[in-house]
Amino acid sequence: MKRLKSFDYRDVKLMNGRMQECLNEMMIFYMGISNDDILKYMRNDAGLEAPGNSFQGWYLKSRGTSLIGQWISAFARMYAVTGNEDCRKKAIYLAEEFWRCYELLKDTPKKLLHERSFYAFEKLLQAHCDLHIYCNYKKAADKIPWMVDFAVTQIGKENIFGDNGTEWYTMSESLYTAYEIFGLEEAKEAAEIWEYREFWDLFYCNLDPFSKKPKAGLYSEFCHAYSHTNSFNSCAKAYEIKQDPYYLKALRSFYDFMMETEVMATGGFGPNFEHLMPKHRIIDALRTGHDSFETQCGSYAAYRLIKYLTRFTGEPQFGNWGERLLWNATLSTIPMTEDGKVIYYSDYNMYGASKINRQDSWTCCTGTRPLAVIEIPRMLYYTDDEDLFVSQYASSELHWERAGQIITVIQQTSFPETDTSELFLKMKGPEQFAVRLRMPDWLAGKMEVIINGIPISAMVDKEGWLTVEREWKDKDHMVLRLPMKVWMHAFDTEKNGPNAFLYGPVVLAADYTGIQTPNDWMDVRRLVPKMKPTGKPLHYKVEGREDLSFKPFYEYKEYERYFLYHDTSAHVGRNR
């Protein structure tokens, strides 16, 4: 089994395209949030001078503690991506001010960390790991042992199954990370306290995932989708540290469950108050609800899970899920508002949907939004120190240190609006290695490779990567062609529905101006041959219909009505 490594934030730079635009927009927004606004409630509670605006919504409830850890991590990672000293200063300043307020409040009823601070603590611990790695913040190394001791001595150990009110079962990942970085045995021992074996066992033993019901938490008929998916990042980190095959088997089994039962055309999962549910309940939720996918949190959890699985197994297929989420979730999110409103739920309702920022301000998704976006560069490439693995097709520049020299790989593409991507190599001297390419699951034909103008026959390796192994030289140029077409997805393959339409990895949502839904007036399962390009990339008109057209889901703006899924599993409309 080939073990891979992710490249760091510093190694990959996004270039012209939607991904770069998304990253830049996010960084401008979050760097524009005033430190005084972020710290106002904490300073006020601590009796300090507290200038700034009073954030409302969820921020008021937590006094900022539920978000500050994620934001410190985000600013530290922004510094790693950009080298902008302002990002580093912001991350460190927020950390120091948090601890100043903490000391003043630690013996009061308004203390910033307490026995139920699972969520805030875990984010804050990861933030200090990021401060140490990316910002060279010396005080982080001093705080980590104290934080580990706090977890062991102060935070509760009830560990109730399914309790998404605390999300205790996500604690282990950051604790294992602290052990990995600082070598603290206490952190490893603490991580084991919060391992979620009761849930992971269901997948390790191939049991019915719905056989156990949550015993505590909110909306607890089924397990909370985001946090239970996120718990497997702790499972993955446990495997990375301990190499116990239990964890990898459970992890792979959970991934298979998600692909077979939960994941929709967009890559999203967990509708109806964020539940992992049987297929028939998900289909019901697509009929009745507008809370189809907790977009920011769910994407961030999935991106990390995908990276772990790709690294551990050396297999390419996990990138297919990441690709769907990149284009149909992260890049399909409308801009946030200045008062902290974000797309919390993506809406896939089969009877009409639209994109709307959640009316509650500063929700948990405003914490994970920057983390999900800044993860994009790390989704693109992997290495095993010998070969290069290309997982995503996006304009980018990679700096790869291999065998003592820096190899620069520049990828230029308008994918998915075009079906080609070009790779240019810059290197001092010739090197023998393989470039291994993910073959997407939506390919409409054989993937083609052209090197320096000459078509070549590439082999597929045992893990499933399309492989080109040769002696590479400076200025070598590779052209990839990834044949694409419009195709129809069925969420339930046995029922052949509900259905959605995609071009390659991109979901095409319907702009329909007729009455009821498209499926009430035509058999949408027969639409693919009738969908004709309009001349604008990924836009389609339908033969014989003036009231129906399709365009990429990522192009829809706020309040624009669309139909993403079509309720063909309930009925098929008259064929007109």
C-alpha cells in the first residue's frame, strides 16, 4: 500500500480561476473583520476597555469562544498561503488577547473555558498547533501542555453516544496532533479518552449504521451528519499515530457507507436538521425541506477525510468526492454579508430551491468557511517523495522539493468549462519519476495524454492512477484531455431517482419558468439527448421547451429559483 503526503499550504499557489477568486474573496472578508469586534464580548466580560461592534446571533451566545479558535487557525494558515505578515499578526494578537481575558475570567461564572467546552477547546487547541507550525509563535508550545492538562482534569468525560450538543467525539484529532508536534504522551493519552469507538465499531464490524440511536443532543432521531463525519477525522488521526488497522478499516467502511447511502450529486450529505439517514428518509427530506446540506462545516470535514484516505491508501477515487464538493459546495456559496450571515444550508428541494444566507449571524459555518476555502490548495497534489500525484484539475503552481532540487509544476486550465488541462515543468536538471493522474469517475471517454506535442499511451497503476513515468526535463509540457458530457445522476440507483444532471463534476440546475416542476410536465429522465449547448460554457437549452434551461449550480445568485433534483422516484410526468 503506497503512502502519500499532502503538500503544505506554502507549496501550492492557486492561479487564475474560480478557486483563486474564492480564496481571495474569503481572505479579504475575514481580514476585514475588526479585532475589536471579535474580542468585544470577552473584553467586556473581563472588565477591560471593549471598543468595537457587538456581534449578534450565535456570537452573542458563546461570547465569541466558539469561533475564535477556528479564526486563529484560519489567519495562521492564510499567513502560510500568502506570507502576508498582517495575517500572522492578527492570529497572534487574537490568541494573546484571548488568554488575557481568560486569566481575568477563569475564576468567575463567565470563564471562557469550562467542563462543557468540548467544541471551543478542540478548535483552540488546533489553533495553537497552527500558530506553532505556521507563525513560529513560541508561546504556543508553552500553552499546549496546559491545555492538555485542562482537557484531562477539567473537561467532562460523559462521552454520551450521539451527543451533538457537545461534539465530544471530535476532540481526539487535535489532541493527537498536539502529541505528533510536541511529543506529549499526555496528549496521546487524552486523545484516547475521547475516541468514539462505540460509533466507529459499527463500521469496523460492518453493522447497521442506523442500529444505534443518539442518547443525547439536538434532533436526535439519527446521528448528526457533520460532527459524526468529523469524528472520523479523529479516527484517521488515531490511525496515523498508532497504525492500528482497526482505524483504517472503520474509516474505509464509513467512506463506503457515505458513497452508497448518504452523498448526493453535489457531494453534500445530511439533510433534515443535519442527519445521517437511510436513503428513503433523505428522499423525503428533499421533498419537504430546504436544509439539504450543512455546507461549510460538512465540506471542511469531508476535505480532511478525503486527504487522510488518499494519503493512507495511495488510491485516487477519494478525490472524486472532493471534486464534487469543490465545484458544487465551496465554489457555489454566495458571498457572506458584513453582519456574519453565510450559506449554512444548501437547498436541493425538488419542488423549487434558492440560495439564501442563514438569518442567524455568526453561526458555526462562519468558523469553518475560511478553513474549508483555504484547504483547496492542499486538495490538488500529493507525493510519495518519488512521484507526483495530481488529484484535482485547477490552475495552480506547485513547488515540489524532490531529491534535492525544486521542481515547479504549473497547471493551466479553464476546467471544467473546457476539457483540457496543461502542466508545465520547470527544473534544473532531468529527473526520472512518474506523474500519476486521477481519472475522474465521470469521464465520457478515454483520458488522453500528450507530452511535448506527442500523444502517448499511459498505463493505469495498481491503485488506479493514470501513470506517465519517464525522464522529465525542464520545459516539458503535458496536455491532458478529460472527455466530458452531460449525464444523469440517480440518488437511489434501484429506483433510478431522484435525478440530477451534471456536466463532468458540475451540477447543472434547471431554470424553469413553467408551472409546478419540470417533472410534472415532462419525463426528465429523457432530457439528456434534448439538452443542447447555447454557446455559453455549460449552459443548455432543451429542445421544444422555452420554459426550461440549465446552467451550473455555481452560477446561481442569491434568491434565484432553481431545480437541482427532480422527483422522478415519486412519479414521472407526462412526456411532452
